[in-house]
Amino acid sequence: MLRYSILDPTGNITAIVESPVEIDRQPSTAAAIMRRHPEVEQVGFLRPGSGEELPELRMAGGEFCGNASMSAAALLASQNGKTAMRLRVSGAAEPVSLCLRTEGENAYLAEIVMPPALGISETAFAFGSLRGTLPLVRMEGISHLVIERDSAFFVLSENRPEAEKAVRAFCKALAVDGLGLMFLEGEGSDRKLTPLVYVPGSGTCFWENSCASGSAAAGMCLASRARAALELALREPGGTLWVKSDPHSGETRLRGHVRLAESMEIPFN
């Protein structure tokens, strides 16, 4: 039997599998779960840990995922009542720290200390007739391009098939584990973010309802540009994520709501 749970972290519907699944079978297992639950955007595989051993989450494509990390923490909290924990996550060299506040039955406000950016740089890109530079935020396990409205590439947000071709091409050119195009609009501390994320390892390309690592990348990018700490509320299709990033300390924290929707077991061979 395959035991897994469906969670809703700001609309970025996530399945967390608790049954042991060999790494080479995880992508196909994830694909089967996503066929069964078309609303699921990503699948992670959780080992709960015991004693001094930390819980460990591995995404189906081996990437890092902040929303899945918060989902795994919420699932563990629903089982053991612990609202502060450290979690090993694929794509992150060091464990991440999370804390949760109960908001109702199986509902939490979660905060995660995100892995620091490996680098933020202006990088030249070309796609079709589009040319220009974009802020590239390299992170452990995934990277993101922050595309603001004044960029020539923002037109891709209005042509989703072309945007999906572009993210695949850029990901291949950069040779990264996963790549997001973060279409960012607005000014000040309240902005709109539309995330597109491609992960070659799992073969998924989604216009996500929210993206935690992409939101963190947007915060890191803007804080680095301002050379000052900042806080952002990012309005995404599934709701709001809050980011606090300090370029001096290198710390970025992200908060979002997580709800455990259902848990189940299905036959599995």
C-alpha cells in the first residue's frame, strides 16, 4: 500500500508520500499520484526520522521546494504536535528550520528559513526576437529568473505556450536542476507574482498557484538591489506569501498558510 497526504500550501497543492519508495521509482510514482489527483502540482517523499535522525523530504525531481517543506512540517505537526523542527530537504546542503502556528484543525501558519542564494547576477538571455538581461537567483536545488513588467521578457506572461518553451530552453542553457520564471508586478511592499516552474527531473512544468522558493528569490533580488532588508507581501494565484530578506545577514524567511486536506492509502506495486 502507498500512504500519502494531500496538502494545500497557498494553493500549491502538494502530495507528501510517507511509504518508502526507491529513488528511481519516485518520478513514476509521483506521475501516478498526479494523474489520480490532477490538482496536485508536486510530490515529495518523506522519511519521518527517529531519535537524533532528522526527518527527510525528497522531491520527485530532486529539487528544493519551500512549499513542500512547509507541507511536510505541517503533516508531521499534525501527527506529533511539534511546531518547531529542522528538516533535511533535497536540493539543500543544510537542514532547514521551520516553525508553525496552529490556526485550526489541521491548518497552520508556517515559517521557513530559506537556504541562502548561491548568487544573484544579471544574465543575458535570448528567446525568439526577445533579447535582454534578467536577474538570475541561483539557489540550492533550483534557480529563478525574476521578470519585472519593464523587461522585454514580460510579454511571455501573456503567451503561456511560449513561456513554457522559454523556461525549458533557459533551464537547459543554464544546466540547473530546476528553473522558475517569476513574473513580478507592482511597486513597494505589496506586489503580484505569477510563477512558472519547470523541473526536468520530474518532467513537470506548472503555472503554480504559489511558489515559495520563487517568492524568496524575488525578495532576495529586490533586497540585494536595494542593499537593505525588506519585507514583501506577494499576491499569487493561490493566495499571499510573505517574504523577509536581509542582504547583510543573508537570511530570508518566508511565511504561508498550509492546510492538510486528506490522507489515504492506495494499492501500490
